[in-house]
Amino acid sequence: MVTGTMLIVIFLLSLAALFFLILKLKMEPFLSLIGVAFVTALAIGMPIKDVPGIVTAGFGNTLAGVGILIGLGVIFGQFLAASGAVEKIAESIMKVFGMKRSPAGLALTGTAVSIPVFFDAAFVILSGLVRSLATRTGFSFLTFVTALSIGLIVSHNMIAPTPGPLVVAENTGSDLGLFILYGIICSIPATLVGGYLYGLFVGKRLDTSVHSDDPTAADTPAQAAPRKQIGAGLSLAMLALPIVLILANTVSKLLFPDTVISTMFGFIGEKNIALLISTIVAIVVLSPYISTPKAELFNEAINSAGIIILVTGAGGAFGAVINKSGIGDYLIQTMQSWSIPVLMLAFIFSQILRASLGSATVALVTTSSILGPLAGELGVSPLLLGLAICAGGIGLSLPNDSGFWVVSKFGNLTIPQTLRVWTVGGFIAGLTALGMVYVLSIFAGILPGI
């Protein structure tokens, strides 16, 4: 097998090939990742008979940890959106913050909503609220677009059980409950700095008008009117249910180890069971508030989940080849010689992949597949390493990212405005999240799991 500096060359060429296939040839990320994984394995000199097993094992091992969760998570989010719970959550937060602080409220709304609902769908659903708030409050429309988009992308990258952070927690061997807790702690400042404060800043310097004939409004999918209005309390309870169950598992282990209580919560709070329970409860409890046929919701959810599962598994397969080859070890040793702190290394690595590939999930999966198993050797908390990787996936979204165009289209922004609002705002939020990771590292040995 190839060793030494040539490993870096092959690694860079494999990334370049991946970028070329996805960005230039517009090939599906799943096919690109699987193809590059096989070619990279052969280029490194792995025995031909072992290559299929390495790639398929990487694919399967990744999905063993998150495959069921992704499917359940998409269905859960679909029912929340169709019932009107998402909009009700937004309205409730607006009431808490008031109109003067409504951009901060919208930013935190995005952070909460994007936990069960994927970014693109959530932004489209809430875009009407953005237009309404801009008209009623007098704040710049750009301020609200920044607040919502950054709030959504921060939790999409930092808070499980969304797929990216979920895979990172799995690959780093972190306790999922603690990963969620510390992810929330890092997300709130990142959202307020990158979404709210930067949103106020950019809104004063770039002006855009909100027109009654806003062309994006016609492009927003019409939402079927629910049979009856859902309450705010029920909406918030449904959003919190899976997170509470998973956190209860972690807390019971800390407070009541080796007891019946910890055993019980260990079962219902296990990530797959917790989300299964929440999904079943959502289907039953939210049905009176949904007019869309259940079969249609299930079909849409399964179609979305299928793509996510394939890309996630393929990213794991590519990462498995990298780990098996020793490229990851050599790359880390080389970069360590540059005196780059481990957490900063994880952030930069994830950020480079995020900007280049246009997919936060692929960036998080690939980076954690390489660095996650090496946390012990690097002498860093696996949980902190995972959070730094997640922080790196937040910013530098470019036109190769579908989210870039969702923000541009439904935000009614030009490309330069989108770069200022979305790309720069996300980068600032990512740096803030990384700063919070370093703050947590100060308490290593004191806080649980760090």
C-alpha cells in the first residue's frame, strides 16, 4: 500500500475528483462518493478482494447508527409541518420576544424548528412569516432573512437528531444526550451572533424592499389548511418530546446508575426508540390537525429520507476508505506539525469540505469518519471534537449548495446579497460556535462528558 506523502496526494486528488463530479459534471453525490471511494481504495493499493468489503462495511456501519433515525426523523418533521405546529411554534416565540426583539425571536425560532424539520422545508414554510414581520416591524427584510436562515442552519449542523450531528456523535463515540445538550449550549450564542446581531448589522447596510407582489410568494408551496387549529402548548410539547426522552436517558444514568429507573429510561430514551415513540405519538395526536392524506405525507417523507440515507451512507463509505488507508492518520500528523490545535483542525477540515462540496451533512460525515476514531490518540474529548466538526459545517455556503438558492429565491435576494446575508452570516455563526466549544474545553474534567 502507498504510504507517506503520497497518501496526501491521493487524498487531495480524491477530493478534487469528488468536487469535479459533483460541481462540474452535476453527478449525484451518492454516486460520486461511492465511485470515488472505490477508486481511492484501488489507488492506495488496497487488495482488490478487500475493497468491496471495506466500502460496503463503511456504508453499512454508518447507517447502522443513523439509518432508522433518519427515516423516523423525516416522518416526524413531516407531520409537525403538515399540522401547523411549526407555524404555531414561531408565533409563540414572537409573543415571548415582542416586536422590538422579533429578529432575535425569529433566529431562535429557526434554531428550534430546524431540529425536527430539514432546513429547506423549514425556510420555505416560515418565509411568509419573514415578509409579514418585515412589513409590521419596520426592520429591514434582510435582517429577518439573516435571522431565520442562520438560526435554521445552526441547529441543522449542531443539534441531533438531525442527520449530520447524529452521525458525528456516532462516529466520535459521544453520548447522544450530552451531545444534544452541549450542542444547544453552543447553538444559542452562535444563532444570536450570526443571525440576530449580524442580521441587524447587515440590514442597516443592505436595503431591500418587501413588495406585495413578491414573486417568491407564488413559488411557495401552498399548505393545506388543517381541520382545526393546533395549540401552542401541544406544538411545543411535540417538538420537545424526542429530545426530552433522549436527555432523560442520559440524566437517569448520571443520577440513578444501575437502577430500574435508569434501565427503563435507557430503553425509552435510546435514540431509535425515543424517535419511534415520538413519531407514533405525532401520527396519532396530530391527525385531527392535518387535512393532507397520511399516505401522501408518508410518501413525501420516504422519498426525502431515501436520498439522505444514501448520501449519508456513501459519505461513511468514503470515510471508511480514508481511515483504512491511513490517510487520515498521516494528514493529522502532518497538520499537527503545523502547530494547529486539534479543535481548530477539526473545524477547518469540516469547513473546507462544507465550502467545496456544498453539503453540510457530507462534510460532517466525512470529517467525523476520519477524525472521530482518532480522538483518543489526539488527546481531546470526543464530544468537544464532534462539536468542533459540527461548528465547521455551519458556514461558507456557496452557490454549489442547494440551501444557498433556497435563501436567495425565497428571500428574494440577489446573489451578492445572499453571499453577504447567508454565506458570511453562517461563517460568523460557525466561528461563534467554535468559540463556545473552546469555552466548554476550559471545564474539561468538570462537566460530564468533557
